[in-house]
Amino acid sequence: MKIPSQCGGPTMEDSSPSQNHNGQIGPSGGGVNLGNKQDEEDNQKVQYSIPGILHFIQHEWARFEMERSQWEVDRAELQARIAFLQGERKGQENLKNDLVRRIKMLEYALKQER
């Protein structure tokens, strides 16, 4: 998982010279490399700080909460649409039943006249 680079204004963790903007600890400038193999491996490893991890978790939590609230809004809208369509269907069925009843009455009246 990648920690987002900057999601807000400067914080206390940004003031530390050994941390970069995404909460990772490591060299922040380009120093002189003496060709030591251990230094190269240490530079390639990504180390996370507790404030950086907490910031990432809070950011993800807020994003998940926003998604969840959007899903709830979408769900409520769909439920309202379902209720509307069911009411419309019920009205159409009632209209059909009324028309069928009228047709039967007219057919009966026509038979009586003959």
C-alpha cells in the first residue's frame, strides 16, 4: 500500500528533517554516497513512521466513511425509486382491473339487448 504524499497542510511530522512529506523516514537530501552496499540497501528499504501510518489510516478511514455515506444516499434514492415504481404499477393494475370490469359490464348489457 502506498501512503499518499500530502493530504493536508503542514503538520508537526513535516518539521522533522529526517522525515519526508509522506511520513517515511530516510535521507531527505542527496548526500555523498561512498559506495557502501549496506547504505544502498538501507536507502532502498521504505521505513514508515508512526505519525505517517496514523495519518494514512485516518485518511483511508475518512475515505471509507465518505464512500459508505454515498452508498447509503444511493441506496435511499434507489429505495424511493422502487417505491415510486411499485406504486405506479399498482395504479396501472387497478386501472386495468377497472377497465376489464367495465368491458364485462358492457358485454353483459349488449347480451341483454339482443
